[in-house]
Amino acid sequence: MKRPGILLVDDDAALRELITLRLEANGFRVEAVDSGEAALAQLALARPDAVLTDMQMAGMDGMALFRAIHARDPALPVIVLTAHGTIPDAVAATQMGLFGYLTKPYDAPTLIDLLKRATRLTGSRADTGDDEWRSEIVAASPALDTLLAEARLAAQSEASLLIRGESGTGKELLARAIHRASPRHAKPFVAINCGAIPAELLESELFGHVKGAFTGAGRDHPGLFLSAQGGTVFLDEIGDMPAPLQVKLLRVLQEGEVRPVGTTETRTVDVRILSATHRDLEEAIAGGEFREDLYYRLNVVSLTLPPLRERREDIPLLAQHFLTVLTEKYRRRIHGLAPDALEMLVAADWPGNIRQLHNVLEQCCALCTTATIPASLVSRARRDKPAEIQPLAVARTAFERDYLITLLKLTQGQVSEVARLAGRNRTEVYRLLQRHGLTPALFQDRDETG
């Protein structure tokens, strides 16, 4: 069982060490940094369960750090240690979303209690026991950590939830994870793709029919909503649902009732509805293709899965996961990918996202005759020229930070490899890292099983 993780930010080395010892003695994992800038770099590497920061620091102070964190991850609890003179600022920040504040000198038991409440709120792994609810989602990127933390919180509610994302990003996997993390986890999870079933059959599939309702209806059919009684219904590609069925779905959401085809009787149904789409529903509403009232009923909570090209650090993990499954399926003794083959996978754009990556690796496994998959086979399976990692010289200055973070993640903090991939010498890379407050050691492997 992993202990809840705390990001501690304080420019006083002695106080930082003292707080670290106290938190670790009370069952927390602590990552301690000495500035707000270093904290943002650490957050780009890994998402903690809570942030504890001093208010008054050189450079970025605690309030500026809170605002930066809150802008990108509103669900991440931030606690501030403040002097009496800055209490008004802390109180104002609490109204904007600050989880809490303590005055110095702080009371240790109060701090520990506040952090425990903060990590329980975010669904810390120490509180949930394990990661079984998200076991099908292979990811280590901060973007996915943030999304999954929000999904874990949303799972505890009964709110309808809309999952957005490009095709192939894993929207159904996320929906299943939310169901497993919800109070309805012991009840059925029923999924249907609204764009894959002819319109004339979709109503019967969703709401059921009675015997004789239409030609071929030789028996009663309960439909997916009644089959999922007490559980979760996942409506994939909700944007493709025909307009007449949108009206009937709205009735389910408003009244909790369904009317099977061929009868005037309604039946009560208790389900939570999750939906997903790759379409721009706002644009569909403007074009008269999707009901605005239904949209607001479905979109109580919205989560957006990032495309694979925005989470490249997950590609090696996904590739290894798929290879493990596929080598067993094809009974091949394939140990992995050649280094240049893996680099090719990481650099590719992946318009088809995770689904495309899986298909490429499946073709590689099916055709590979060696113990290692070569780059030539990956190139053939992709059927196009893979994208190159952009040299640092042509990267926009505004994107230098993200560019360096990506390379540090891919190389696990090896500056010589960063320099090779960026096309720059090590001295220049060190200067760039210093400019952006990036510490290579933070990106190196460490044991997080504590």
C-alpha cells in the first residue's frame, strides 16, 4: 500500500527537514523542494495527493504558487503555512479554493490532521487500499494523474458525466474505472456505442420492447437501461444519437423512467449515466443536431482525455503492456523493442491514439521473427514516415520548458541523452535547465513503494 504523497515547498532548509521528518513519521511520503518554481517542475513530473507550502518565499511566493496550481489542477488540495501578517491573504485564498492554512509556529497534530483530511478528499491510494479501480488504465504522466484524481472524486457522486476526447484515447476504459470507483460498483456496467447501431434498432436496445412490438419481436426484451438497474449505463458516441431518441433519453434523466417499444407503460429505472463523444457537441447544438437541454443534463461533470501525442511519456509503458499481452496471444518470444524502434514510437504523432499504437504493435508481433522488434518493422506497420522530435533550436521559447520536461522524462533525467535528443551540447542544456528551474535528479527512477 502506498502512503499518501505530499509536496512540501519551503525555502528554509532547516524547517523543510523538520517538517519532512514529522510527516514521514506519520505515514506520508514527502517530496521537498525549496521554491515555487521547483514545485511547478515537480508537479509536471508527478502529481502528489496534497501540497504544503510556505507563504513567504523568495521569487514565487505561496499565494502565486497556489494560483498557478489552482489554474491547472483545481482538485489538488493546497495548504499554506503563513505568518500572522499574511492571514488576510490566506483567508481570501480559502474563498478561492485554498484547502486550508496554518499560522506559524504551527501545531503539529493540527497539521497532520489537515493533511489526512486533504488526502482522504482526493481519494489517496492509502485511503482506497489499492489502484484496482484504475487497473486497466496504463499511465504515469501527470496529465493522466490529474484526470484520474478528478475522476476518482466524480465517481463518488451521482452526477452525470461526459467524457471528451479523440477517438482511441480510452474513453470507455475511463468510464469503466469510474464505475468501479463508484458506490454502484457491485451493480452492472452496460455500454453501448450510439453510432454503431442503426437508428431503428437503437431505441429497442436502449429502452427494450414487448413481444409483438414489431416484426421479429418474438419475446420481451428489457433493454440496456433496465438491464443495468442499480448500476451504470455508458453511452459512447452520444453525439451520434438520433434526435427522436434524444428526447426519450432526456425523459430518463429527468423522470428516471423508460417506456419500452410497443407499450404505453413506463418503468422506473435507477442508473447513473456516463457518456462520451469525440464530437464538438457545442457545434452540434448550434447546427441543430443535438438538444441543448440534453447536453446540460449529460454534462454535469466533464472530463477530457488528452491525445497520446500530449502524453508521450506514457508510450513506453503502453508499448510494454501491449507487448506482454500480444506476445502471449501470438505465442512469440519477443523481449521488447529495439531502442530506435521505441524512439520512433515515442516521436510519432498517433492520430489514432492508443488504439492505433495497439494495432501497430499487434502487426509487429504478428510479423516479427526476431527476439527484438526492429525499427524497420515499426515503420512498416505505421505505413508513414514517423515524426522527428523537434530540435530545441526551432522550438518556440514559450515551449522550452515543456520541451525539456518531455526529454527529461523520456531519458529519466540523463542530461547527456537530453543533449543528444535536443541537438545541443551539455553545457547549453544545463544552462537551459537552470533557467527553467528544472533539476534532472527529480526525473530519475526512485522507489515509491514506501
